[in-house]
Amino acid sequence: MSHKKQHTSHEEVSKRLKRAKGHLETVINMIEDERECVDVARQLHAVAKAIAAAKSVYIHDHIEHCLDGSHKNIDLDEIKEITKYISN
């Protein structure tokens, strides 16, 4: 299924991921600077949560977009496939 129209969440998700990218770069620097393990782990946890949140917003928006009534053909296989990634 082709999705040429950008979903409403794309800009928000992009901003979240760019922020997470900056945090990840900070974590890399922390490791290279031999910062305390607990501090690095805390920052890694924050990066992982930020990415998981962006993924959740993206997937839920995609499903909502597919089911909003504006599509003539709903690809149920695609919806089943993308829902696999909600909790992983």
C-alpha cells in the first residue's frame, strides 16, 4: 500500500527522533569519556524510551490513517504486520 500523503504525526515523530539522535550522540561521548556506568545506562534508557514513544505514535497514527474511512481498500495484512511492532 502506497502512502504518498504524509500522516499527521510525521513531523512530530521526526522531531522526537532527531532529539533522540542528539541524546544518543551524547551517550556515545559519555562512553568515550568513560563516564560513570550508571549515568550512561540512565541516558541509554532515556534514548530507548524516546525511540519507543516515537515508534508508538508513528504506528498508531498509521493505523488510524488506514482506518479513518478515506481509504477504499484497507490492507488488513499490512495492519496485521505493523501491529507486530507496537510492543516490540
